[in-house]
Amino acid sequence: MTYPHTHAAGRRTGTSSRHGGRPAAPVPPQIPDRRGPGGRRLLGVLLLVGLVASVLPWWLGTPAGSLRSTAATVTAAGRITGLIAGYLLLVQVLMMSRLPVLERWIGGEQMARWHRDVGATLLVAVLAHMSLILVGYADLRNQSILAEVGTLLGDYEDMVSAFVATGIMMLVGFSSVRAIRHALPYELWHALHLSSYLVLLLGFGHQFTHGAQLYKPGPVRTGWIALYLLVVAALLWGRVIAPLAFNLRYKLRVADVVAESPDTISIYLTGERLGRLTMLGGQYFRWRFLTRGCWWQSHPFSVSAAANGRWLRLTVKVVGTHTADLRDLEQGTRVWAQGPSGTFTAAHRVRERALLIAGGSGITPLRAMLEELPPGAALIYRARTPADVLLSRELDWLAQERDTSVWYVIGSRDDPGPRQLISPDGLRQLVPDVARRDVYLCGPPGLVEQSVRALRRAGVPKRQIHLATFEL
């Protein structure tokens, strides 16, 4: 079943009687200026240059004609993959540092994609490095690979820690497989993922005690050590110093918890100097609620209302123990936040008009973004039943105030109506100029994947399709 919006009375959002049905913002938010991809492209070029530079010492330090034997060639390949793995490890940790400048240039969504791709490449490079070195050294010493493993572990300094680091990387890589990750509790997966920091510590020693290009004092060794120090400094700044400064400045606390539906709540936060908080609709924070049972977990949730200088709001679907505990948050509970992060915003649009497609609780970042998009946007909201539609009164208010077309598409994904709608012809019927719009998608993976396929077949360029992901 599909039906258009009906306007709410007046200019009230109807969020809760405890908030007086107040509008989402005291003044109409300004439409943010566009932010181009220049920073992301510059960083991509710098990372590629760094990758070439990491292998250059081997190229310059290897005499011509020194790779005539199979053992020498295999060993050289092991050293090259080792240099690549060492560099990719530093890049991977840098992307996990949550450095504010990287969050602004790239955004958490793109960072998550780069982190996934670099992580897979890093694991392959580490396993190739270990395998090639073992085969090459075993051939040079004329002994079996198992005997070579014993020699390395027994006679070479820092090799035990290097093998442990490899084991940790394999465990992290295994837990990152989509099917396995979805089967694990988020807290366990996150703890396993954070253990990858140990790889940086455990793998450092053998690089500088046994690395053919790094053990000798000189500019190459000094440059690699400086690179390590810079990455560690970025990690401390992004994970410790910047969040500490943010939370000391804004001092966020829980003001109210409001039930939006039987399994969804909105958490209102107040603090100090919120009028100075730079935040865009569609961005997210990593929230830690400093109360018993919740303080040790940090989860990413997007804001569900644009910045207004008075309060922040996040709307959360209760799907586990942690989110269930959030229902019982007491007024005044301190909140530790990291952010804002993400490029899923009106500032990163390519076109003037936009189409937003939401499923279930995926409406929350889109609801905030609607306040900052230029007038004339369109919203398609998928829900299984009318009771699953969240923030409908606010959406109806925004439809009237922001000249937004809103369609509520109700039914299961197997129903003919919703299936027909999320198709090239169905999308073009509702939004004839869909190919000339930015499209923002947030919802269950099945809906997002189906929508992306339909949008591409409807002629929407890839660069106009924006996906909300915040995984790290």
C-alpha cells in the first residue's frame, strides 16, 4: 500500500507532549554550502604516493642481477610484500584514528569502505609476506618449512610477537566476514576489531631488527620511525585529545527519553554552548552513556533532528541489551560523544534536488537532513505496517514547510505494490526527474541493495547515490 503525506496541523512536529510539540528548530536551518570531493581525492593521491615510496627503498637497494635464483626471487617478493604490509598497517590504523580532519575530508562512511578494502588487502599482503619469506629462507637453508618456522621463532628476535600479530590479523579478518560479523554481538565484534591496534605494537620490532631495508641506520629507517610516530600521534589526538576537548566544552546530558513506538525511543540531550556546535543533518556521533551497564559501550547513532542550538536528539531502535537499557536512562545522565562524523549530508549533494529513500529506523538521519536540503526534495519511506512509521507528524510538518513530497510505502518486501515501486519504472513514476537528483539511502541492507540496482537502471549516476554507513 502506498499513500502520500497528509500535512500536520500548523507548524508543530508533535514529537512529544513533554516537549510541547515544538518545531525541530527555533529558526529555519540554513542550507549548507556544497563540499566537493577535493579533500578525499588529495588524500587518495597522497596514500598512493606513500605506497610507492614504501617499496622504493627495496628498488634502489637491490643490485641488478641479484635475483637469479628461485630462492632469491621468492625472498625478494617476501620483502616487497612486507614493506607493503607495513605501510598498509599504518594506513589502516590512521583510518581508525578518527582524526577530525580525516572525518571532515572523507567522512565516516567513506572511511569505513576504505578501511574494509585496505584491511582485506593488508591481510593478503601479510599472509603473502609470511609465506614467501618462509619458502625463500627454507630454500636458502635447504630445510623444510616447518624447520624454518622453528628457526625463526627460536633464533630471531621479535619473531614470536610478529607471528602473534599475524594471528590477530587473521582473527580480525575472519570476524569481519559479513555473515560471521552479523552473527556476533556488536560488543564482541568491536572488541576483536580494537585488538588490531596490538598488531601495530607487536609487528613493529621485527621490521626494524630484521627488515633488510629498515635495520640499517639512515634516512629510510628514520623516515619509517617518523611515520610510526605520526600515526600514533594521530591516534592519540583522534581517540583521546579531541574527544576530551569536545566533551569538556559541550558537557552533554540526557534531558528526556521519549517512546516513539513500542520498539523505538528518542533521546533528547542538552548541554553547554550548543549554539556553537558545528553539525549537519545526517551526521552521526558515537555515544557512550555514563551510567551502570552502558558506560563501557560506545555505539554510533545518527542525529534525528538538525542542529538548533538548544538540544540534540537521537532516535534509536531497540534491538539488543544495550539499546533496551537506554529506555531507562535517567534525566541528567552524563553522555560522552565523539563526532560529528559523516558525509551523508546536504552539503555533499551534487544536484540541487534530492530523493530520499528510507526503511524503518533508517528514517532518522534523513529526517534531520530534510531540514537542510533545498526545497523540492522527495521522500519514499518504506515500513512493514503503519505502526512502524516513525516521526510521521514531523515528516508531514516538513512536507508542508520545506515543499517536500512524502510517500509512505506500507507492506512487506514481497508485496506487489512495494516491489513495483522500488523498480526503475516505479521510481520514475513517482519522481520523473530521478536521474537528475541526488539520492540518499538509509535502511536495511536488502532495501538499500534493491534500491541501488533500481536507481542505476533508472539512469541515476553512481556519484549521485549516497549511502549511510557507520560501522567503526
